[in-house]
Amino acid sequence: MLIKRHRAVNGLSAVAATLLAVLLLAVTSAGAKQGTPLADKALVEALRAGGLNIYFRHVATNWSQSDDLRQQDDWLSCDPARMRQLADAGRTDAIVIGNAMRKLEIPVAQVLASPYCRTMETARLIDVGAVEASTDVMNLRAAEYFGGRDAVVATARRLLSTPPPAGANRVIVAHGNVASAATTAYPAEGEALVFKPGGGMFILVGRIEPKQWAELLTAVGD
């Protein structure tokens, strides 16, 4: 089981936090590598075999709302007047994604999500396992509370380079900005980036937009 950082970094001095970030970046400096993209049946077979980290950006949100991040733990709020929340269309997408994953018999050993309300709700609606909050993939707008941007990018890379339990996959639900900074791939809302971890790095082997889950079901003749 991966160790969650949660608020431990908050107690570090500025110097200690900087050293932590440097050490973590040294471990995962290789970052993401671009692999041969898998699609359709080949992608489903790889997902069924396990050993992958499936990184979802939260599903569609209501962009008439905005984040009002003023202090620690504001990101936990599910009040649309304080933080941007999921749109109804996004909630529908999450349910469709989860249904497809179960029909495709994709094994999931762990589900991690940024503690933001919209990411936790996305993970729960996908419903492929118990959801565990983790700040390893924290929104970069809140990075100052977790050792700074470099520290969050480093822990995200370390998580993505860590293999899940044998024969299963790890689902991670987080944000577009940390995905872009840690992997250079920027997912759309609800899009999944599929990474093959190992050897201290991770390889991007597939991308799945919400509407493409139905296509995967068709590809394997469900």
C-alpha cells in the first residue's frame, strides 16, 4: 500500500520541504515516456491483464462556478458557492465509465483520489472500489499547503511509477494541471490516461475519453 502524504508536509520547515522535493524529483526525474498507443481490443486486453495506473481527470464540471481557495481544507467543500463542482452531465459520464469498467471486467485493486469534492465524487460515482483520499495528486492550486509545486509533481510521478498489486490496476482520480505538469499529457474532463509503470518511470500507453468506453465495449463484443 502506498503511503499517503496528507498533511505531513505542512509540518516541515521550508528547507526540509525543499530537500524532500529534490529527493523525490531525483527518484522520478525520468517522468512519463510515450509508448505505442493501444486501442480497442488491445487496450481492453491490457487493462484486463492489470499492472496499469489509470489516471482520470474528474468528469465534467460546472464552469459557471469557481474555486475560492483561501485557506487549508477549503478544497473539501462541496458548496458550489465556494468550490467548482461536478455538472449533471459529468455525473452521468462517471456512472457510464464505471458500468463499462465492470462489464469489461477490468480488475481494480486500489482507488485513490485528490481530496477535492469533485474528484472524490467522480471516484465514488465510477464505483470500482473503496475510495481513498490522497494528496499525492493534489491540485497544483493548493500545492503551497503540501510543500510546493515541485513536491506535488514529484509525488504524482512517484505514484504513477509505482506498480499496482499484481494482476490488478490502480485508479487515480485527480486534476488536469497535475497530470500536465507530471506527465506532459493534459486530459480532458473525464478522460483517462493509461500508464504502464515500472523501473522508476511510467509509459503512456493509452487514452480513453468518456464516450470511448462504449466503443471499447463494442470492440470486445459486449
